[in-house]
Amino acid sequence: MSVLSTRTTRPRRRAWAGGLTAAGTLAVTLALAVPGTASAAPASAPAAAPQAAPAAYAGTLNGWIIEALDVMRLNGIPGTYEGLHRNIMRESSGNPLAVNNWDINAVNGTPSKGLLQVIDPTFRAYWVPGTPNDPFHPVANIAAAANYAADRYGSIDNVFGPY
């Protein structure tokens, strides 16, 4: 992030967590009386509704972006894969442990960190609940940076240079 990212006095975007509901079907077997038999077969117990499997994400840049997009959707934060990927490649070349130790933020004691080069005050102000409170965590870094970009520019998709 550029010098502009040091501004953390903007109001924090409200994040909301939407609930997910797994839809399933209930299988029921009916017992029908058949003429000439002593009794009908007993009805089987209802089958349990299938449970949705938790989403599995690859521990790669592609997986982190896809997981972050899911978190962003749940929290009303706009952005696309293309916008995130473009900014990540410019800011860190896809290295989640990248640290900028040379710009004005670093000189002032708050180096930019992670995939989208977020400084600590910005990360704290725009951290998205439900993600780890760690600026080096790839998904938390992406979500916080996208939350900041949405507040400042309308969407990470509107960022085409250091922000």
C-alpha cells in the first residue's frame, strides 16, 4: 500500500456474516398392503438429510483468492478474482510473507505486509471478522485490503496502482 494507506480515520465498513443453509431431501419409504400377505413390510426410518461438505481451498494463491472472495461475499465486500490477482501481483508477486522495508510507511515504523501490502493500522481498522487476526494470513490480508479498497475506492477492482 502506498502512503495513502496510512489514513485509518475513515469509518469502518460494517461487516455482516450471512448464514448458510444446507438443503437436503428426506427419503421416506412407504409400506403398501399387498393382497394375500399377512402384513406389509414395516416402513424404514427416514434417511438423514445430506450435509453440505465444508469448502476445501488449496493453499495456493488461487485458493487464497477464491476463499477470500467467499469471505468477501459473506461480508458484502465487492471485488473480483481479476481485481484481487492484479493487485496482489503488483504489490507482492504472490508472496504472503512479503514485507516492504523501504517506503515511507517502513520509515515511519509501519511496514506494509502480506499479499496486498497492508500496514498494521489499516489491517486492524479493516480486518474482517471470521478471518485470522494476522496480517500475514493470506485470506485475512486479502479480505482486509479489499475491505479498505471498497471503503476508499468502491472496490479493489478500481485500484490500478499503489493505494
